[in-house]
Amino acid sequence: MKNNQNSLFNAPLQLANLLSLILFFGFGLCLGIILTFHLKNVSFNLQFTQFSLSTDTDHDHQTVSSPPKIGLEDYIHPTDLMHDLSDQQLIWRASMVPKVMEYPFHRTPKVAFMFLTRGSVLLSPLWEMFFKGHDGLFNIYVHSSNWTQPIHSVFYGRRIPSKAVEWGKVSMIEAERRLLANALLDFSNQRFVLLSEACIPLFNFTTVYSYLINSNHNYIESYDLAGPVGRGRYSLRMHPTVKIGEWRKGSQWFEMNRDLAIEVISDNTYFPVFQDHCNGSCYADEHYLPTFVTRRFGERNSNRTLTFVDWSKGGPHPTRYTRYDVTHEFLEKLRNERHCEYNGRRNETCHLFARKFTPHALDRLLRLAPKVLHINP
């Protein structure tokens, strides 16, 4: 009887325990389901975030490790003339010569027109006419303290990194070497002409281009001159590198081919001597190239300049031409007055350029250029 009473007493307790277990199981099952979905969502978000980060990292890595490629065209025809190279670095780079002589690209030889100026190219409108329609056959380089041109100008962006230049000093030669070195960076440049802001062309572009490209010689004026403005400028301190009998004089305004241009910028024998001992009244710009070229490469030199300058009035400066000097007859005289030798034959075209013309002469030059110089506007 007592056992039956205990069973009856324990039945509600067991039922309560069973319900508690069921409720606990149900609560645990719900909690497990909720946690499962939550963890799956966190895992998916984590995987998605990792994938996004990985994709972004790969993209960034690809962007960083794959810079724009420099093609052959950029190497052989540099278009941006401004750089931060020192003169020593520039000359080292420009003096490099390919051992493989055959060009792996179509090469049209160009003429490098190098303007050494104190400021702007004063007669630039005439040169604009001269160059018009002949793209691909020339390059322009301007050594100037400060000069900007409008974007449509043929001179736009053609100024090279320049330094201060003093008239008659070694800095003039340094500027010439700087121009040559910058022009040599373009492998298409075959002939190199030095001009000033006061120079004009005496013929149209086609005539000048043909004359230069087909020439077998360089054009550095060189002669031996006795007296105070010749041998009188020689310094005994240049001996024995430069002897008095090797001292030469000539015009600063030259024209040369690529081979000689490389030799000029690479010269570390004669140029340092001029740097050290040709100062003051020595006028290095009138003696360095004539002496160096005659001494080392005289057989390929014409010993004359292609730029007409009138020194007949005497003094340290040549004759200056204003608008009243510029006539049809005067320009014809500059074009055809003399006879000279060209590629071993007698020729009537001796000067391709002339100086020294003032800005006041520009108007008449522009009006006469189509008729006399055959330069189309």
C-alpha cells in the first residue's frame, strides 16, 4: 500500500521533470538553430570580405607592378625635353653609340635646329613660316634663360634645361654642348645647326634640308690668324695639349653631322684646357671648336660657316640689320654673292643662314620671304 502511495506521489514529479527536459531540449534546439544560421552568416560575410580584400589587393598589386611601358618610339624619339639630369649625366647618356649599325626601325634623318638665345627667338614668326609643312624632317631645341610660347607654336615645348651664359666665355661652349647632347638623345637627328635669336634662313626648308642631309662635310669655320684677335688670344698654359701652331679661330655658328657631334660632347682632352685657361679676352666660343675640329677631324671639315655675318665695320660686334636694310636686292646678294665648294664641286650656295637681324626687320622679312626666299606663308 505504501509503495502505491509513493508511486502516486512521484508521478507528478516525474511528469514535471519530463516537461522540463522537453522544454530544455526545445530551448536548446532553437538556440542551436539560431546560432547555426548566425555563424553561417558570419562565415559568409568573412569569406566575402576576404575575397573582396584579396581582389582589391590583387588589383592594387597589379596596378603597382605594371607601370606604363616605355616603347621603342619613346626611347628613340623623346618628346619631353625637360629633365633633371646634370650636364655630366646628360653628356654620358647622349654619348652612347649603338654597336649594331642597322636600325631596327624606319629612320628618316632629321635636322636639329638649335637656338642659343638670351631670351626669346625674336624672329620666330619667320621661322614658323620656314618650318611649316615639314613635320617629321626637323627638331627644334632652344637654350634660353626663360621663354614660353603658345601651344600652337612650332617652338612650344622645345626649350631644354638651360643655364646662364656669358658672352665670349666658356659658358657659351657649355651651352653648345648642352644643346648638342639634348639633340643627340633623338636618334633621328643626323645634322645639327647652331643658330641665334637674330638668325634668318636664306632659303626655304626643302633647299636647306637637302643641302645638309646630302653633305659629305661639316661646317666649322677655321683659320689661322696672326695678331691680337687671333694667336694673341692663345695662352701658354694650354701647352702641350694645345700648341700655338694648332690654335685656330672661326665663327661660333656651326653645322655638323652626328658623328662629330658625339665627338664634341665626349671631348675630355681639349675642352677642360679651354675651361681652365681660356677666360676673359680669350673668347673661347671663337676658338674651341675651330681648334678641336682642325686638330682631330680636319679632313672632314669644310673650314667655312653656313651663317653669313658681316664683320667689315670692325669692332667686337658684327653689323646689325634693321628694316631699312632688308630689300629684295640685299637678300639676293646674301643668297648668291659668293662661290664655294660643296661635296668637291664648285657651288654658288655658300650660306644658308644670315645674322644679325633686329626685330624691326621682321615685317619686311615676312613680306619678302615668299618672293625672295621662296618660303610659303
